[in-house]
Amino acid sequence: MDERAFKRNKMQWVNALSNECEIRPTTFRIAYLIADHQNRTVGFAWPSLASLANKICMTTKSVHRAVDQLEETGWLEVERKANCTNRYRLRWPPGRKPGPALAGRKVDRNVPIERQRSPSGSDASVGRTYLSKQPKTFLIGLGGEGLGERFKDRGKYEAQIVSDYGPDMVGVFEELDRIDATAVEQLCRKAKSGSLTPLDISAARLSVAKTRGS
């Protein structure tokens, strides 16, 4: 799947889930984070419960309940493995997935047919956000270690690292995320800036090997 289709499908999933009355607000926040971690190359996300909890100031128990609700309602597939973080795949409950676009037209069926009216006054621009209900602390990320603003294209560089250094990096990412919630993001930021070296990858693999051996 190309990147544009991947992002479109992910946003359709998030938008549809936001309209589900039975989904608790906490569950929706966790769902958004999991969707944001989805990797286009491997088709799933693998953030640890602790990492998800830390990002929105919740307990791992609350995150676990949210994941359970998403799984029970058919919006998420959870693959559990001993001594590894869960793997999450976005899913649609039966009969809920949007149908194909009408022939010859690009149609997003999650968008109401009625057009949004422009506000009165001289300024006709409308600020757009897909997550207007979310607090600012959720949208901007954690910061620290120079991370600053939320790293929106992290998944792209995770996929690039996996492509450049081998599929075993998926497992390395999983373990690194358990060790340090910022470690994978730091590698991805280096990849984005062009400063990532084989030495950085070797250091990451060594950290994981030491953890597995302890």
C-alpha cells in the first residue's frame, strides 16, 4: 500500500472510531496513539503499555482496559507474545468498513454530504483538526532530549531503518521501546536528519542483547 492510501485508511479508521458512542474517551486516546504508531511496511504497531501510559499520563492498567475494549468491539487485533510487547493491527467491525469510492470520483464516506458552511465575517478560513477533543499535552508530545515537537513521521523512518538494516530491527525496536520510550524515536530522528550510522544501530542491538541476557 502506498503512503497516501495508508494515511487515508488510518484516518478513516480514527474518524469512524471517534463517532462510536460506546468507546470511552480514554479508549479513543489510546486508539489514536496505536494508530499513530502503525508501521506501513510491517502492517502493525508495537508500543509497550508503559510507553502508551507515559505519553498520556495514565496507568498501564487503564491502557490495558482500553486495549481490551478495542479488541472486544472488533476495532483492534491484538497479538500477544511472551516476553514481548503486544502487536496491534487496526481492524473494522463487520459491516463497518467504508465501501469503495464511486467510479470516477474520490469520495470519503466518513465525510457528511452537506458542506461545512464558512463562518460569518471577513475571515472565511476554518482551522482544521481531526482531534479537537484532545488536550494539548496529548497532541504535542513529551519533549526532552531535544525531541520537542511531536514526531509525526516516525513510522516512515522506522520502515526505512528496517529496510536498510534488516527485518530483525522490528524486534530491536520492540525491546528498545521497553527499555526507553524515547530510544526508537531518537534513532528515527537521526535517520530523518541523515546522521544515523551503522554504529548507532550496533549500539541499539547491543543494548537489546544486554537486556535479553540479564
